[in-house]
Amino acid sequence: MKKTIYDYEDYKLYIKESILNAPSKGRGIKLKMAEHLSCQTAFVSQVLNGDPNFSLEQGVKLNHFFEHTLDEGRYFLLMLQFLRAGSHELKEFFKAEMKEILEKRSDLKNRLDIKNSLDTTDQQIYYSNWLYACLHMMVAVPEFQTPQAMIRHLNVPREKILEAVAFLEAKGLIQKKGAHYEIGVTKIHLPKDSPQIQRHHTNWRMQAIRAIDFNHSEDLHYSSVISMAKADVPRIKEILIKSIEECRVVIRESKEEKIQSICIDFFGV
């Protein structure tokens, strides 16, 4: 099984092995790290192979560089502070903090809290913002399986992406495989009478309004106010339901390449 950041107590060893395990054995990564940190490549090599340490400010930048989640970032900074500590007491303090994180992760229930489906509290979080459902589906598309790719595509602040990714991973909705994420084992389903249905519809209607502002040529937006016979209302509804069913058949067999949203409204005024 491939190592994760939590298999290390030495951040230097973690970085060096991450570089070696990268494609082409990490050729060029030290140069990119140096550019990201605004320092010389020689300094990066001195830190990884000698006594100097990165600063905490550089540690935060390295969290961005390695696309750590919030929890991974906290652990990385603890490893950094552990090596930087100037006294035995301070080293023991940071080591205890690291140990506490590892103990919590070793408890499968605390680490994943995986259920067959989300409980009521978790559903409230999931449906509180469109971003959770969006990221949940994005990891099915190879192009969007890393936080950095998500950030670039959605143009959403990094902190919000990482917070949502951490929640989805903790609840088993997505799972990390090496450097990328995939759909997890937890399923999500809302019954028709769920109070979260209204929030779900609202989230994606707001995104539909945002899409109208962008007016992309490949998008379709249709709005019309009509007068019609009462007897024809259920007929139109049935046509729309059949269209949805036909769409679901196509979607079920469709390769994951893009993220699309379907919003259909047919209601009385």
C-alpha cells in the first residue's frame, strides 16, 4: 500500500520520498519547489539533505505545492515544527500533537465515519452548499481528481475546496488513491419528504442563474410563461418525466468527462 503523509514523522523524508515516487522519479520537482518558495534550488537540497529547515511560512507554501488537505497540512506543519524545535520539551510537545492525530486516524470510525448513507447532520452539511455535491461528482472525472485541478476549474477559494474535500473524504463519499481522489463507498439518497430537497433545488437553481450570466454556447436555458388547458398540465409533466428517464439511461452508460447540471422547472403561477 502506498504511503501517506501520516506514515512519516520526518517531513524531509516525506518530501524526498514523495519526489522519488513522482512520475519520472520527480525530475524537475525541486526546481518547481524552489520557484514556488522563491528560493534557490540549492537551498531546497540543503534542507532536504542537511541541517537547515524550512520556515513555517515556507511550510504553508509547501502545503499548497503538495496539495495537502487541511488535516494533512496541519500534520505537515507539526512535523516541520518538531524538527525546528530548539528544546527537548518543545519537541515532545509537537510529537504528542502528532501522536494524537495518528491515534485518531487509527480509529476507523473517527477517521472515516463511513455509513451506508449520510445521517441527518451530515446531510445538512452536504446540502448546505452546491460545492459538496459538485466536488463529489467531479472526482469521477480523471481530469478533476486533485484539489488543484478542482480549484483551477471552479475558480473557488482554495480553503473552501479543501474544507469540502476533507468532509467528503471523512464521510466516505470520496476516497484518496495515491495523489488523486475517487468516488467513495458511502451512498447518498434523499427521500421525497426530506427537508434537504428544497435546499438541493435552491443550490442548483442559483448555479443555473450563474450559468445564464456566462451564456456559454453549449448551454441550454429555456424559460417561458404559457397559458394552457388544465387537462394538458399532467400530459406535459409526463413528457418531462419521460425525458428525464431517457436522460438517466444515457447518463448511466456515459463516460465521465464533464460535470453537467440538469434543472427542469414546470410549475403553476
